[in-house]
Amino acid sequence: MAVPKKKTSKSKRNMRRASWKRKAEAHAQRALSLGKSILTGRATGFVYPPAEADAEDEE
């Protein structure tokens, strides 16, 4: 099993975690924004089947 050669300092660990959390927050914000735009019908960069196609499939 691989073992680190030296102990990682708390500041480096905290920087790595903060970076990860910033990225996660940005992705969550983008997903929420995309979801809102789809619900309002303003989405231009997202392709999904219109409601008419779903109704035809059910019949």
C-alpha cells in the first residue's frame, strides 16, 4: 500500500479542501441555474424533447 513520505501540513490540506468546496459550489450553482432556465423555458444551451413528443409516446 502506498504511504506518503512526509506529513502534509494543515494549511496545504485546508487549501486543497477549500479548492474542492469552491468547485463543488460553482457546479451546484450552474446546475440550479440550468434547472431554473429549463422550467421557465429560457434554456438555449440545453436540448431536451418537447412535451408534445412525450404525449405521442404515451398513446
